[in-house]
Amino acid sequence: MSAMRFFALTSAALPLALILLTSPFPAAAAEQSAAAAKKDVIVEQTDVNGSPKQHLDQLFSQLKRERDPDKASGIANEIRMEWNDSGSATVNLLMQWADKAIEEKRNPAALDFLDEAIALKPDYAESWNRRATLNFVMGNYRKSMSDIERVLDLEPRHFGALSGMAAILSNSGNDQLTLKAWERFLDVYPAERTAQEQVNTLAEKLAGNRT
């Protein structure tokens, strides 16, 4: 269904220009302390200039104002690119390995990589979102919803997680809550046509049920 299709977009792979590294997983553990030190430096520099957060806030402001679907889609893709950078070389590597494992249908391995990424940087919303998407694909809807709630705690504007929530609620047959999830989505990303269609369809269905 369209909601499920849109949820799948939330797990889009990192930019194609980024080469997937295929070093053995233990290498990441061996280099973890050094990478963590580098991560701390990166975070401190980010806090000083505030540019990544400011840039993301600007993109969300543009997305909320934009009414042209094609232009809005371009802005949404820029936001996804920002989300794909955790600020940690180790976590980014684990995310790449997870993507590679998903492509090769090695879901247990992908879950292991995502679990490790979350353990290393629990405030990185995209690792939770990627795991939510994988759990959804595997039919683990309760676990997926739990991860989605964590994503939205960290980033309430995460339109990918909101569409995933709508997909799960739709599968459960709860039209009222599904409508609310899509309405929250449109508050962040008002030009998305699929979300608009879902809201219109559900609103009409619920209005008909009340008559």
C-alpha cells in the first residue's frame, strides 16, 4: 500500500557516491576508542559553530513553506542526507554495513550492526529509524513502533518515522490514529502528495462512518 511504500523510503541508503566499506566487523571494535575520541572532537566543533543544526532547521523551515511537490522532495532529500551523517566515523561505518547486509538479505547481521550503532550513539535518531524500518520489513511491528517512538523523541520532525507510524497503525486497522499520524506528517512536510491523499481518504472514510 502507499503508506508502506512511503515508509520504505525512510531507509534509503547513504548517498551513492559514498563507497560501502566491507572491512570485517571486528576492525570497528578494535578502532572504537580512537574513533570515539575523534567523534568527541567533531561534536565539540559542531557545538561551537552550530552550523549543522542551523542548516537542518533551515531545511525544515523551507520544507514547511514549500508547496511545490518536486521542490519539496529535493529539500526532503537534503534533510535525509543530513540525517545520514551521525558525526561518528564508527557509527557511519556500522550504518553502511547494516545497509549492505539489508541489500544482501542478511537481516540478523543488519540488526547486529544497528544495535551496535545505537549502543555507541543512542542519541543518533537515524540508527533507531533504520532499525524501525528493518523491524517493519521483518514483520516485527511492535518493535518497529517502539523504535519509531524513540526516533520521534529525538527528532519530532522525522517525517520518515511518522510515515512508518502511519503504516503500522494502518495495518492494525486504526483509522483514527492513522489519520493523526499522517496529519503530523503533513505539519512537517505539507507538499507530500501521498500523505495528502492518505489524509483525504481517511478523513472521508471516518466522516462516512459517523453518518
